Amino acid sequence: MRIVLLQEVAGLGGKGEIKEVKNGYAVNFLLPRGLAVAATRAVLRQLEEKKLREQKKTEKAKEDSTALKGKIEGKSLVFRRKAEEGKLFGSVTRSDIAKELNARFGFKLKADEIKLTKPIKELGEFPVRIILPGEIEATIKILVEEE
């Protein structure tokens, strides 16, 4: 029996995949639990339409990210923190950077889009990568000065 998986099933496949399984497995396990539906023409057409919508959505996100990259690239932020002998008492985190970028430039970035290997805990200048939707990467400069 041909089925379309509605969610990932261990050992069988992932969401949206079309699989050929034994009738008993489909009728007694997959279908009653809502893990799959029979692969009828209507279901296959809906699946194709959904894939097209998702593809358009991904393309739109990529375009938006490319435009945002142009606005972000080359920007720099200055953070003033209390420090002693070049070491900060606190740190500059991803969320600090996101809040400052959003407040100063009006972007709508999330902290998880900002890639820091570890929080910044010393004075100096640091390049910071931002990974936007569609795997578009931008770089900004963070300058940490003593308060």
C-alpha cells in the first residue's frame, strides 16, 4: 500500500515522504495513529501544492535575508562596560547584540541568529557573524570599550 507520512516514523521515513508498506502495517498501525494517510491522487496533489508553497516561502525568505544583509553588513556597535585590566565584569551576549541592533537600526533579529562562540568578556574589537534565514551570512563589528 502506498502511503504519505504525516510525521517522522523511525525506521520508515520523514514527514511528507511517500512510501510503499505492507497493507497490515498501514491499516493496523500507521493510519489509526495518524502517522500516515493513503497516497490517493488528491493527497498527492495537496502534497505537491504544499511543496510549491514552501518553496516560494523559502525563496521569499532568502530574498528578504539578502536585502537585510545589505543593510546589516559593515555596521558596528559600541558597548561600554565596566572593566578592570581589560577584563569585563559582565559580558556582551548574543541577546545584548540583538537588542542593540534592533533598537538602533530597527531590525527584527533574534538572538539565536547571532553566532558567538562564547560571550565577549574583554575589551576590544570583535567580528560577529549573523546567520539569516536561507543561510545568508552577514558580519558586523562589535567594539567593547571601558565605561
